[in-house]
Amino acid sequence: MKFEGTDHYVATSELQLAVNAAITLQRPLLIKGEPGTGKTMLAEQVAAGLGKKLLRWHIKSTTKAQQGLYEYDAVSRLRDSQLGDERVHDISNYIKQGMLWQAFAADEQVVLLIDEIDKADIEFPNDLLVELDQMEFFVYETGERIKAKHRPIIIITSNNEKELPDAFLRRCFFHYINFPDQDTMKKIVDVHYPDIQQLLVREAMEVFFQVRDINGLKKKPSTSELIDWLKLLLSDEVSRETLLNRDPTQAMPPLYGALLKNEQDLHMLQRLAFMARREQR
């Protein structure tokens, strides 16, 4: 069984190759790319395309690797012991399975998403080396060893906020999702809006890529922001002629708040509009 994309996700041939290579090698697939290029959605669509259950482990700055294995609630056990609860005699009642444990214990192979691993502490990836490599771990409180019944398909995303350790990278298959070219972007738009007017898409994408090409933008608009912008253009019934005949001295595209996400980039476009007006005098 191979991943070939889905009706709801446009996967390039290079991305399909990376997914299938990671599955063949039985290694985690490490995905990097600009925010908004579909890294998280990839895991969802791999699970859908292969007909497998998806488990999501969303990483925060406070997440510890141990939480992916299990957590022991000693406070609850102490409270129950003070209340004379019979549950205290079985320590397993106070152990909460993490996402890795759930993936290992599943009766069928699952897809496990470890989302935005670079948000965690720098030691987080190192603390999972053995578990991801050998697909097993030890529960000290109960003395049991948990081994994966079926090796899960693991997809790990990173926004490159911090460098990942070499020992961790060595255990992964790596793929960088390049920003889509115009042809690929059109296919993505068609997936989301199959009945959209193609002339509107052409003019909207022209404006979108012009904005992305401006040097010095703090945050270039991404694929997801183009989709949001098109949705607004459709809901406000902005015509293709409005985009085609847009005054270049105004610089700001209609409903620009869907594309620009900070005041620095907004001020930059306003300065460019001011300079364009001066040149036309």
C-alpha cells in the first residue's frame, strides 16, 4: 500500500516519494517547510489515504518526552489512599497512557503525528531516541515493558524554530516541502474551490505572488492564507476586474488582512505605494 495523495490534498511526486520511503524504511518522516504549507495536514491525509487511524501529539514549549510515553498521577493516588479508596492497590489505575503508548498498543498500524517538535526543549528529541528507534519502553511503576504490536507510521513536523540534534536527525527520513509553484498552487486551489471562476483565480494568484516576491517581508503569505483570501474574495463578491484594474499606487490588495499578518509588512506595502505615487507625479 502506497500513499499517492488524496482528493483533498495535493501531494507532489517528491512528497509522495518521501512518505513511501519513510514507510519502507520504517523510520519517522521529518517534515519541514514554511508555516501554512500543509505539514500537519499531510499526516491527516496519509492516514486517510492509507485507511489508518490518526493519533495526534501536539507539542508545546512545556511538553516533556515522558508525556508521550505515560504519566503517573501520584497526587491522585495519595488522595485516594487518604480516602480509603480500593483503587490505590492497583498502581495501573494512576498511569495515563501517552500517545506513543497508544500507538504501540494499537491492534492495527496507526499514523502518529508529532506536531511542531521544535517548540519543545532542545533535549526533547534526544529523550525519544530509544523509543522511536526500538519501538519499546519500560514502565518503572509497574515493571512492564511496552513493545509496539505494529510499528506506527510516524510523521514529525518542524517549523525550524530551533536546530534538532544530529542523533535524532540520523533516525529520520527528511523532506522539505518547498513552497508550491503556480501550477501546483492552482491544483491546491481547485481542490478547495472546484467551481471557482478560473479568471478570478488567475488574477488573485498574480497579486498573491507579487506580494510574496516583495523583498523584506517579515512573514510572506502562505498557502493557507491564499485559501482564506480567496474565500473572502468569493464571499464579498470581489470581481476579477477589481483585481485586474487595481491601482498599483495603492499597493494594498483588497481584504489584505488575510494575507498580511503584522504591522511591519503593512507599513512596507504602504511605503511602496507612497513611492509609486511620487514617481507618477
